[in-house]
Amino acid sequence: MKVHVLVEGTSEREFFDRWGPRCNSDLKWKIHPHQGKGTFASAMKKNPNPRRRGLLDQLPRKLAGWAKGFDRSQEKILVVLDTDADSIGEVRLQFEELVQGVDECPPVELVLATEELEAFYLGDLAALKRAYPQHDAKMAKAYVPDSVVGTWELFGAIIGDGGGRKVEWAKTLGGKTVAQKTPRKSRKAKAASPQDASGRRRR
């Protein structure tokens, strides 16, 4: 089975390049990075601008291309998006509308990070401790999973790195974040976690 993972950019690629094989080494993981998130508005235009290289901007064309010759028994497509400040429900509705507009669209799953990829890191305090032993444990424990708090800035403050070195964080946590156990439960509305990529468990 081959899993195509469409991500927003370099940091997400670095994370899933390392996390995917640890999650399921029997799968072949192909990570497809883009130049940012893009917008649903751009993606849903009848004649979208081909120069826009965001994930959502490119998604309808990519799904349409995959529809031809896609082996549903041997391939999967995952789309990983940050929700940013948008509601989970609204993002899911817009995504479903986009997918429904693609003729003969292959099966595709949506994975959401509320509000950014760094939320995945803060969902696994044991991995955080292994990666950054000197982190602020009190601040990390106070984080409410799936809350909109400026996640990457909070993560930077917790590990004492305010420089926003997202690619380096992704490289480090991709090799340490839990791949099999259920992450911290949210006390708010729940979004998909990286666990979804295994096809074994959805929160």
C-alpha cells in the first residue's frame, strides 16, 4: 500500500517523512509538499490560477490527475491541513465541497491540525521531554489540546526557542512523537491527529 500525503510545506514534509515509517513500516509513504496552505476560494474557481502553488490551490488538479489510473486497493491519499483560526466544522465542509467538485475523485482523507502542526507535538508530552529535556513542563501541561492559542509561538516558548525554526522542530519531533498509542485527549472539539494516517485509529 502506498500513501500519498499532501502537506503544506517543508516542516510538514520533514515531520511525516520521519513519523510515517514509524507509524507503519509496511506502507510506502510519499510526501508531497506545497508552497503553503492556499485557499478554498482559489481552489473552487472554475479557472484557478496555475501559478498559485498552495496545497488547496493545487488540490483539485492533483485529485483530477490521480483519478486516472488510481489503484484504490493499493493507494491512499491523505491531505494534512492546519485549521489556523478557522473552525474544524467549516474546514471539513469546505473540503467536502471541493472534493465533490472533482469528477471521479479518488478516495481522500482529511487530517487536521488544530491549529498548527505544533499541536501534534504538544499532544505527546513524553516525546517532548525526550526531544527537549529542558522544556517548560508546567507550561506544556497547561496547554489544552486542540485549542487556538498561537500554537507554534507557544511551542517555541515551551522549548525556549522563539525563532520559529519549524523545520528543525519537525525533524526532531518526527522521530520521537508517538506513533501507536492514543495521544492526549482533547477537552474541546476534536480534530484528526497524525494517528489517522495509519488507518487504525481515529479520535
